[in-house]
Amino acid sequence: MQLAGRTVLVTGAGRGIGRALARACAGAGARVALTDVLADELDATRSALGEGHLAIPCDLTDPAAVEAMVAAARDGLGEIGVCLANAGVAVGSDPLQTTDATWDLAFAVNVRQHVLLARLLLPGWLQRGEGCFVVTASAAGLLTQIGSAPYSVTKHAAVAFAEWLSITYGDRGLRVSCLCPMGVDTAMLAAGDRDALGALGARVVRAAGEVLDPDAVAAETLRALDDERFLILPHPEVATYFQRKAEDYEHWLSGMRRAQAAASSDVGDDERRNLGQS
Ligand SMILES: NC(=O)c1ccc[n+]([C@@H]2O[C@H](COP(=O)([O-])OP(=O)(O)OC[C@H]3O[C@@H](n4cnc5c(N)ncnc54)[C@H](O)[C@@H]3O)[C@@H](O)[C@H]2O)c1
């Protein structure tokens, strides 16, 4: 999939991985429609890209706003050829502590975003016999996220939706990819470090492997689009962990329990209480 001359929609483009993806796509010659709920961050990203790109603030939890945002992107920059559905939220912890509102937010951003965007973009792509949809899930969607049930569940659902799209429409010109990094140096991971509820998860992520720069993740994503590869693993070791999980589920579960116990011994009493572990 060549990006030059195409319109690429990037969600969560205000900062972090989304900003790096937008920069990489613009560098490859695409017209980029950037969207995020953080209007100031979004403007900053667009200004840094220069002319020929469009910033459209949008709260992806609002289906009407998503429809209006896609219409504005098409009006401003022409038909969308590639969608990088990247926005995400790392919210919630143990189900005993997590409210319905938090579960709803996790589902709206991490799962329904993809459903809404696919519904709006697929008809045109199928008509033209080409389109490209990239779901930013997480290694947590293949493995798990220790400390957060909503993140684990919704990222698994995001992987499942990407697989389903590829199976169902892959022979009709749709290219689907699924980005599954472990730790990336963004505000999301930094917020985990600061937040009592996110501390255990952030600690496990940092212990599991290298924390990558968002630009490295974006570069690997563009390589995968070139190769028309489904699974994008900026941390290649995730493929091994995923294989081990499939080969021996019981062993994998007990290993994850050990990892959780090791990380928990480092977190404070308040954090453990919040996670329902004391
Ligand atoms: N940072 C990591 O370690 C890591 C690892 C694996 C996967 N991911 C995934 O990568 C993606 C990007 O995350 P990031 O690390 O850049 O974090 P980030 O918090 O810096 O970026 C996420 C972006 O999504 C936007 N967003 C959140 N809710 C939104 C909403 N309702 N409407 C519109 N935009 C919304 C945020 O405003 C933010 O700009 C997410 O899907 C995340 O789950 C991150």
C-alpha cells in the first residue's frame, strides 16, 4: 500500500503513537486527516506537519461526531484510502473496582471506534476494490494486561475485529493490519507510572521489554503496510510469547501469575488495595 498521494485518517493523532504515525504518513507523501479529542494537541500536530493536512477534533465515543468527522475529512482532503484507528484509553483495573462507566469508555474507544469507522469507510473501499484499515490494539490484545481487565478485554476485542475484517473482506481488496506493541514511551505509559491504579500495569510493561520511541513504532507500521502484513509487532518477542501461550495455556497462565506477583511485591499498599489484592 503506497501512501503517497493518498488521504490517510489517523485517530488519536494529538500525541504519542498517533502523532508519530501522522508524521510518518505525511513524510511518505500522504495527505493526513488528523483527529483527536484533545484539540490543542491536535493543532500542534497539524502545525508541525505543515500545509496540506487537516485537523478535525472529535470525541470518538460519540457516533454522530465520528460520522461528521469522516465527512469533514472527505470534504477537505478527498476519499480516505487508509485509516489508522489508533486512539485508545488505558482505564480501569480489577473488575471489583471498575465502574460500568469505565467499562463503557474502554469499549467505546478501544472497540466501537473501529466498528464505527469500518461502517463508514468499508462501502467506498469495497466499491473501489481497495482500502486499508489499521487497528492499533496492543500486545495486551494477544497476551494480557496485568492490572487492567478493561484494557485486556477491549484490546483482545480489537484484535478479534481486525482478524474478522481481514478474513471477511481480504479477498475484496481490503488490507487490514493490527498493531500490537508492548511498551511505548507516551503519555499513556507515563500516566500509568503516576496513577495508583495503573502502576502495576506500567511496571509489568517496563519489565517485559524495551520501551520504544513512538517514531520507531510508526516506522515499523509503515514497513508492515508496504509488506501488506497483518500483524505488526514492533517488539518481535511478542510473537514468541504468543506462540508459548498457544502451545501451553496452563503454563502461560501460571507464568503470568508469577509476573504479577513479582510486580505486585514492588507496588505500594495503596496501589495493592486499589487493585483488590489486599
Ligand atoms: N504506550 C504504550 O505503551 C502502548 C502499548 C500498546 C498499545 N498502545 C496503544 O496505542 C494507542 C496510542 O496510545 P499512546 O500510547 O500514543 O497513548 P496516548 O494517550 O498518548 O494517545 C492516545 C490518544 O488517543 C486519544 N483519545 C483517547 N480517547 C479519545 C476519544 N474519546 N476520542 C478521540 N481521541 C481519543 C487521546 O486524546 C490521545 O491523544 C492506543 O490505542 C494504546 O492503547 C500503547
